[in-house]
Amino acid sequence: MEMTATIREQMEEFLHKNEMTINRFAEISEVNSGTLSNILNGNRPISMQQLDRITAGMGLEEGYFYELYIDECIFHATPDWRRLGPFLHRCADLGKLDCLDKAVRMTMDNISYSPLLFETAEVFFREGKHEAAVLLYKSVAESERFQHSERLALCQYRLFTLELGDDQEVNSRAAVYFEPYIDRLDEVYQLDALRELINLNVSLNRWNKVDELTDKMGRIASIQYQYEVGMFGQEEERSKPIVFYKLYSHLIKATVYYERGAYDLALKYVSMYSDPEWLKNESNEEELRIIKQFSEWAEANRYLYKLMAGNDGALSEYVKYITDKEDEIFLAICNIMIAANRYQLQVDHILEKFKSYIGFKKQKNHIGVIFQQITVDRYTRLLAELGIYYLNLKQFDKGLELILDSLEKSIAINSDSGMLRCMGLFEQFRSFSTLELQQRYRSLVCEVQKLNDKKIGLSVSY
């Protein structure tokens, strides 16, 4: 097999081919001529900055020598973070993730690099270079000797958040894998990690797990709140004030009871986050904004829980309340359609009024962006509920079209419950479907089968 020429050999060939002196190349590359001479003679390792300048001086694309650099200047050289660190940053900048991964794995036998790699991963995380950060977090986690270390737990937390997507099965596995690390996290991260884990389980409709995690969040938030009050209001540097997590635990607890149909208990918890009398310190501006947001949610949820308990009069109050609260309309429409189908309510006028809010888009509120997985799950459910509504009105084409839209979205997010719901509904009303709808349905069922085959490890040709 023909051996690839080294970086130095290719530099020498370039100088020879172009009849160029070292001094001339020094002018072009902006690398000192003495340094170039030492590099060519093998008396000096090449720094990252020098490599990039030499590459540019030779008219080659950025990163051209990176594969060779790993072997010559990292693996077969004395370990030196002054070369490895800048190399990882340049790989991340240029998207050369294969080179980054190879360089990291070649150096992981040296455990002294683990803290430095972790710090670099944190830099990538903050800079939004998430793919590069994932590679580093994984390497650090694999090499971490102290399995109960905070660094390992934080690596797993970062990986959990970075690897979440629309695929519910992948998200489910990520949640199960990450949960044991919660208790090992530093307190600064613990409540945020619990919130994200709770939100993910909400999107998966795992209400028993949500209930368990919510109780845990409430206990930790109460302890930390008492501690911070005792420290004269000095808060830890977490993403939100501690009052947020206490209020959030009450809100989610109410949601759990709502999902179980225990509306009286749900209303009891609403009162616990609508007017937090337990606040012991004077609230700052951010805390007041949070308290106001939870108070608005409480009022909306009172109407909702009364509506779902069968109080028809709550519908008009609910609609009136959300009309001037743009951030609440999408969720309210989802809830209204569930109630409409449960109690056979006529809501055409409501759908017409809010038709511009029915499409899928990122949802937000006064204190942040709604967890993406929850929004996707809600939208998938909304399409199905709209389909059911029109089927009940005997508008079969429109209803079945929406059911298939929901099925398509359920396939996209790999939601077993969504797929089963939609397939059951279509089969129930198949006799009212057109040939075009049946053809689309068969095509979607094939996609469902492919997903199922993938889950059980089969390879099927279609």
C-alpha cells in the first residue's frame, strides 16, 4: 500500500515544485523562516496556528492536513494540551468531527486530559457547537473512573439534553438512562434537570413517573428555598429563581390529577401556585414576572378543569380569558377539542375565531419557550381530536384527512400511542373513506411497519 507523505514531505515537495525558498514561503505563509526551517528539519513540532498558515500558504483547503496532524503531532508526539486544545477548537469550527473524535480517542488513555476535555466540551456547549460537545462529553463519560463523580453526572445531563429530538422512543430511552444521575448532580443543575426530565415524561404521557419526579422536585425546591432564605436571599446561579421550581411542582402536580380525571384535587393544587403566600422575601422583578405567569396559568386552568368536569358554562369563560393571551391559545384549543369530543360540544365558532393558531409552531410564554417535545405531542393530539370532531359531525373526508395528518405526525415522532389511536380511528370509519384516502392510509401503514421492523431488528424490503 502506498504510504501518504508526511506534512513535512509535502511541504518540501511544494517548495521544490514551485522553486520557492524558505524565506519566500515565510513571507507567503506568515510563519517565521527560522521556525519553518526547524519544522522541515524535524527539530520543532508544528503548532495549530502554524499548520493553518502553512496550509493557506500552500493554497490548500482549511483542515487539509488535520488527519496527518493527528498521527504526527498528537499520537506519535509527546502529549501536549497546547497542541491538542487548539486542534479540537479548529476541528469544531470547521465541522471536522471525525478528526476531533479520532484525536480525543487517541489521547483518552491519559486521564489527566479528562478535566481539560470536559472544560472544552462546556465551551462548545455554550457556543452552540453541540455535535462537537457531544463527542467530548461521551469520551469523558466513558473514561471517568469515579462513577459517582459530579463531572460524570454533568456529562450525562448534557448528553441527555443535547440528544433529545422528536423521536419519542429515542427520548424515552434517554430519560430512563439519565434519571439515575439526577441525584449525583450539583444542586445548581439538579432542579433544571428534573424539570427537563418531567417535561419529557409529560410529552410521553408517563403520568406515574411525572408524579414521582414532581414530588422529588417539590422536596428539593422547598429545601433549597429555605436554605436561600436563611442566606438572606442569596440564590444559586441556576437558570431560574427557586420560586419557579416550587410553583412549577404545584402546577405539574395539578396536571397529573387533571390527567387522571381527579379535577377536585387538580383545583386544590391550582390554589397553591396561583397565590404563593409562602413567599418569605420581597420578590424581585424576575420573580414577580414568574409569579404573574403562574397566576395566569392558574386562572386558565380553573376554567379548563371546570370544563373537563362537565361545566358547560366554563367554555365561554375559558375562551374569553384566552382571547387576549396569544401564548395560551394553542394549548387552549387542544384542551377545548378534547372537551368538545367528550361532551359533544359545538365549537365551530371557536375554531373559526382561532384558526390562525392551529398550525404547528414553537410555543412560548412570558418566562421562556415551551418544551419542544410537549408542543409536538400536543399538536399530534390536536390533529386527532379535530379529526374526531369532524367525524362526529359526519364530515368524513375532512375528519379522515386530519386523522391521517395526525398519523403522519405520529410516525415522524415515533409515537406508538399516536399511531395506534389514528389507525384505530381510520379502520373504524374506513367505509366512509375515498380511494385516495385509503391509498394514503396504506402508504402510511407501510411506514408504521418499517418503524416496527426497525424496532425488532428486522430488515424488510418494500
